[in-house]
Amino acid sequence: MKRNYRKPLVVASPKGLLRLPVSYLTPVLNVIKPNTFNVSKAATSSLEEMAPSTRFEPVLDDQISDTSKVDRVVLLTGKLYYDLVKERQARKLSERVALIRLEELSPFPFDGLHTALKRYTKAKEIIWVQEEPRNQGAFTHVEPRVNSLLAQKWKTKVRIGYRGREEDAVPATGTGVLYKVQQERVLKSAFEGL
């Protein structure tokens, strides 16, 4: 579109997503679902995805074709997804770990999450992964809702587990070295035992 006036673009997103290299997710996404993802737009949406006939998707399911091999379902939100995709590919667990992103937490997307989770009935474990300390991220909001969903719709005793930083009084460590150590620990914890 060409207009005779300028409008500022406001991006409410972590800057790191804007810096993703073009080839960041190429091998990862071609393994999962070949030729279906435009990697130059890894963290963006096309104009077609925002057309009048489309709608916001509060739950983004993984594109795994054979869900019977999935042992663990990882629920998360935010930019951590891109780090987990990269780590999952490095560990060659693309068929055993499904990543489901919650793009909206309130109102909680019970129906969308139920639709996504029912594809993974053979999964042995469902976990929530977050970068923030346990007492500061979305886990305390998500846990009772997911457990309620599992109990009501799945009629199972499976409960959501937690992987992430331990409880802390501050949201960030304040030092880059400590942050990297903690971040690596979070990424590794999502795939422990597989």
C-alpha cells in the first residue's frame, strides 16, 4: 500500500526476534513439515495471515505429522519458543517433543488448548516451560487452568509439570554470565529424560 502520509510502526516484541537470521529455522521446520514455512519471516506474519477472513489464533500447535511418537508436550509462551525449537533440533527430538504456544492467556483459551492437546493422547508428560522465575511468569496462572482442562476433558490424573527458573525475588539476574547459565539450564530441562 502506498499512502501520502507516514504512520509510525510500533512493535511490541522482544528485539531479539527481529534479529533472527533468515536461515535460523530452515533445517528445523523442513524436518517437521517440508516447504511450509517462510523462514525469512520466522517471527512475523504475512499480510495474507491478517486478511479480513482470518482471525487471531490464541493457541499455535506444533506441525508434527505423526503424533503417536510424541512423548512430551511442552506448553510455553513468548520468544522462548525459538530457542526451544533450535535445542530440540540439536538433540534430534523433533518427533518426540511437541511445542504448543499459548499466544493469549486471558481469557484462557480452553477450547483451543483442548483441540491442540487431544492430538497427543500418547504423550506421557505435559510440561510448562518459562524463562521467568516460577513465581513471576505465567505458570501460576496456567497451572490450575490446564489441570482443570485435563481433569474435565481428558478424565486423566496427568498434571502439568514445571520447567524453568526457581522462585526468585527479582525477574532478572542482572549479570549476563549468570543469565546465560540459567537460560541453558531452562533449555536443557525441557528435554531432560528423553
